[in-house]
Amino acid sequence: MGRAYEVRKVSMAKTAGAKTKVYSKYGKEIYVSAKKGGGDPDANLSLKRLIEKAKKDQVPSHVIDRAIEKATGGAGEDYAPARYEGFGPGGCMVIVDCLTDNNSRTFASVRQAFVKNDAKLGSPGAVGHLFDHQAIFGFAHDDEDAILEILMEADADVSEIESEDGSVTVFAPYTEYDKVRSALLDAMPDLNFDIEEISFVPQTSTELTGEDAETFQRFLDVLNDDDDVQNVYHNAVLPD
């Protein structure tokens, strides 16, 4: 159906450094969520979702617990979200989401990543309107009509459902995340999600080849190595 979605799974970290990056990312997100909405996952659905996602990515319980304890203890860092938008090599569109305790440092670091990799940092909103903020669920199933019926009965707002090779992907407005997830699990209690996330999905794609593709990959690597960067969204399609 309609828009194709490229599944980008995060593979198991193979080095201590990569693991530390994953742990740090979740630690910050959990800290911010617990500080904002409280440390009880049953009363803070955002925190509950983050904990479930972290455990799926094999983040140790002590990392999760420490982040919550810091947030509820009244001390610790004061992280704030920062979003940067612009254009990457070949004219592709990029959104960079950060959590930072030093805006000047983060801006300078992200700006350098753009400047040194044939990319152009834009103003706020430069490309964001060309992405849809979506809740995305992917799982093994072969009947998209049955899934649509489940979600309609739950009065869940759905943007699109795609079915391919025995897998179904459900797209919904990000505000419908909890309703869609609950509806699917109520109907199929043993369901295991391959994807369950809130993401920015591009409305169009830009195919990159040759030098543009190589430069873009370096650009992504630099951003992903930055401790302040939490997520990078883009519409680039790279060669297999």
C-alpha cells in the first residue's frame, strides 16, 4: 500500500563503545520522561513505553533503574530537547533530534557534522513539514484486512496498513500509539512486535548513489557518534 517504509533495525551492539551509546541514549530518554511525568511506569505511559523498548534492546535493568532514581531524586542533569533540520548530500532531507545539557555545544557539534559532509543546516521547520509524525507497529501477520477490522472496532485512527512477505506494518498518528498498541495486544495477546516506535516518516524519498551515498553514510556515522544525538530521521534511500 501507498508509502513504503524502510525498516531500520538497530543491530546488537558489537563493541563496548556501541553498547555504551545505546545505554546512554535510553538513560537520557528515561531520565527526562521520569522527571517530567513521574517515576511510576503505570502512571507514566511514556516512561512505560521507553522501559519496554529499552528492555527489547537489551538495556540492563540497572541502567533503567539508575535513570529513574536520578530523575525522582531531585538532582542530576537538566536535559532539554533540541531539533535541527536541513539537507544532506544529494538534496535528501534530515531531522536530528537531540537531548542536551548544553545547547551551544550541541549546536556547534551538529553544525560541524553538516558543514564537513556536504550538508546544509536549515532553519527550524525547514523540512519537518515533509515528514509525518507516526506511530509504527510491525509484526508477523498475513491478513491486513483482519488487522484493520481489529483497529476499527477499537476506534483507533489508522493512517495506513502495509502487508508484505508475511509481515504487516501499521501506521497511525503518533497520538494513537497507546490505543493502537492496546487494541492489537487485546486481540492477539501473544503478539510480538518487530517494530513499535514513534518516528518521523518521510512523505517522499531521495535515492542516493556513488559519492553522495558514501558522504551521507559518513554524515550519519558522525551524527550517531555524538552523545547528544538521540535520533536521526531522513528520506535517503541508499544502495543495497
